[in-house]
Amino acid sequence: MDIQISQMSRSDRDARSAAPASVMSREQLVLQLSAISGPTYLQAGLRALADYAGASHYLLARCDFIQENGLDFVVSSDWPFDLVRRLASELTSGYGRIGELEKCMSLFQPSLASLPDDIELPGGVGRQYYALSLNVGRTRFSLMLLARESVSLSSERLRDIGLLSGYLASCTRCFEDKLERDFDLTERELECLFWIAEGKTSDEIAMILGISRNTINNYITSVMRKTATKTRSEAIAFAVRNNLV
């Protein structure tokens, strides 16, 4: 997945932080989103949602990638890049501590967390950030918002943008490409994936399916290529995350 992080100058970020809270109505927001088009559709749409909520910065993350290495979990963000890189480990560990029910409920009850004191923030931006999750098909995303100091975001508006963020994510090319890759597995490849998840070796799967060991290995290699995984363990983890087994 391509990381789409917009980098801005400090003056731009400070100016944004000093902007007044949005008074846009829900109907105006929907009209604005309907009018957005082109390759920057996702970024422009998220910016509109952040403005509607009164937030200064947005970060959209793909939750099934959060616990992996790197910053591939970032779908789109206008948080300062150094801040995202610095927070990667904190976001990973924090997400791992949240229970499944809490993750599902966060759309209706957005959580509020604080950034570490040693992190440098754009001028005027508070240390607390809001997080809410949304599902697009089988994939869960998390939207994290920064706000100006002494500004509290409306729970009602956060629920609105949680729902509309799902609409935006479902319309992006990066998600569609990933979705096609995730489930572009043949019946035989899915069978092999199921059996390796059961702990079977290539020889055992070959005996079960009545085909050669080399053919089984070819199927498994194809599965790992299509799912962008490097080992059988990674392929199994991918299958579990995406409800393939």
C-alpha cells in the first residue's frame, strides 16, 4: 500500500491550527464530498471531514497492518511525518491492548488518548488525539484526529465522519487494489492455505489433496505472492486477519 503522507511547512500547520472551528452543516459536508474527484480524492475528503469535526490534522490507518513493521499501516495522513514515525511503536502497542469489543464500539464511542510529552507538536495543537474505527468490507480502519489546544470535538460530528470515512475508504484505488489482491485466490490455493493453517506439511497436504508435493509448493508460493507475505506463518496470519480460514 502506498503511504500518502502530505508534508507541510511549520507555518502552514500553525496557520491551520489557528483556524476557527468549522460551522459546516452535515448537508454541506455531503455536498462537498460529492463534488470531490481526481487522484487526491481521499486526502481532500479526509481534510473536509477533519474540518467538519473541527480537527486540525487527520491520520487514517489500516488496522490489520498496525502490528507489522514500518509505516505501511498509514493510508493517508497530514500529521507531521516525524510525529507519525515517532508514534508508530506507541500506536502498535496501544492497539494491541484494546479488546475486540472496544474496537467495534469505538465508532460510537471515540476514544481519547494523549501523545507523549517528549513529542514536538505543531504550534497550538493539543496533545490529545481522538480515535475511532470503521469497517469497509472485512477491513478495519482507524481514523485519528488532532485538535487545537482547549478544543473538544463533538461526539455527534465524530460519529458522522466515522461513517463518511468508511465511504471514502471504500472508494479509494489503494483499497480496491488491495481488496482484489486479498481475495484473488483460486480454490486450490485456498485449500492449501487452509491446510497449512492446520499445521500440515507440503507432503501431508499432497497426500490429502492427491497431487504432487511440488504442485503444493507452487500453490503455496502463489498464495504468498498474492498476499505479499514471505513465510507460511505470515500467510497464515494474513488468512486469519481476513477471515480466509
